[in-house]
Amino acid sequence: MTPDGTEPGKGRRRGRSANQRGSHNAGRGGSRMDPRISARRTAVMKEQGRRRLRVIVIALVGTGCLVGAWFLIHSPLFSARSVTVTGNVHETAAQVEAQAGLAGHPPLLDVHTGAAVSAIEELPWVRSATVHVSWPDGVHIEVTEETPRLVVNEPGGRWESLSADGRVLSVSTARPPGLILLTVPQAPGAPGSVVSARDEPGLRVASSLPASFVAQVTAVTVEPAGWVQLALTTPIVVDIGSAAELTAKYEDVSSILAGASLHNGDVIDVSVPDAPTVSAG
């Protein structure tokens, strides 16, 4: 027996057991998380999940809207259903519309105005064009046509009407009235084609004749060597020579027509500027 009335070793064993239980409980208590921290962590994880879900939903909705919008603007509702053409006289509205690629009423989003203008201006009579798109279904085309200035007689007897820059506008069996006859070594060709480079001197002269005597010019002839000759209504012939120094040559012609005594068949030679001559035909 010990002085405290206990058997030897029993108290110590109970003491050790209590200490061990205390250490064990202390260890268990140290590993437990504060419930508030655990709840906060759970809430954060749930919020992150909800955010990811919202991002996915927004992305899916946005993609769906884009796909839907693409199909909508490519639907007949937004196609080029209303096409108007103004300014055309010789080219029909159907020709202009087809040349612009609008005959099939494509989606308005696919209408490229620059390409349409370039295509329309390839038509023989069209000098310039503008194309305007008007949503949801309108396209307006404004055309400015060429004015015929010259006429060329083909070997087969047909007549080609030309613009001032040498573009063939039309071909007919009868000579169009009021146009200056242009005689060149080589006829241009089908509507839309232009005179060849070696015919250019005659074109330059015909398109630059001054108001002082242009009304008296009935024909412009280009010789194979490139020299140009004018036929007047009087009838008088004017040898221009090359297409160089035209302003000085025109001044010589105007001065002679205003002051000299001329007779039918006379030839005015201004091939050398400032040194004109007049000879009997």
C-alpha cells in the first residue's frame, strides 16, 4: 500500500491513461476546421462553379445569336430584292442589273459595290456608275452613259458609233447623223472595244477640235503613217500632220479660215506650226 492508500502502480497507470487521453483529445481537437472557414470555402467553390456555368451559358448563347444572325442576314428577308437603275438609255435595267451580279437577288451583305461598279462600267454605253446599298433589301444604281462623237465606217458597210475616247458604243446598218466621220487604217471591232494605238492620233485630233471650226469638220482621216487630215464642209482639206502641238496648229487653221480667201478644194497645211501654207486643190 502506498501512503495515499492506493496500490502501487495503479494510480500511475490511471494517470498515464488520463494523460494519454488528454493528448489524444488534444490532437483530435487540433485537426478539426473552424465551421465558419469550412462554410466560406464551400460558398467560394460554389460561386466559382456558378461563374463558370454563367460563362459557358453566355458563350453558347452568343454563338447561337451569331449563327442565327448569319442565317438571318443571308435569308431572302435581307436579299437584294429591290434594285433600281437610273440614268440608263441604251443599256436596259436588266442588263445593268445582271452585269452587277444582282439578277439572282443575292444577300445584301454579299453585294460588293466596288466590284459591281467596275462590272457595270464594262458595258459599252456606260461611262461611269455608282452603286448604293440600302438596308434591308434595296440597291440603287446610277448610270452615266457615253455621248457618241464619232462614227467609223466598217469595210462591210456597217457603222460604228464611238465615244470621244474611241470606245465603240454600237454598230448599225445606217450612218448615225451628226457625228464626225473617223477614217482609220483598222476598224475597232465589237461594242465595248476601242480603237488601236496606231489610230490614236486621229482620236486625239477629233476629240480636241476647237469650237472656232469644229462645226465645219465633217471627217478626220488617219493615214497609215500616223498623219491626220481634216475634211471641212466648204469643202476644204486641212493637213494637220502629227498629233503634236495641236493648239498652235488649231490657231493657224482658225486664223486662215477667218482671213484668207479660200476656194473649194484648197488645202491648208499646218503640219509645221506657225508656218502654215495654202495650196489649190
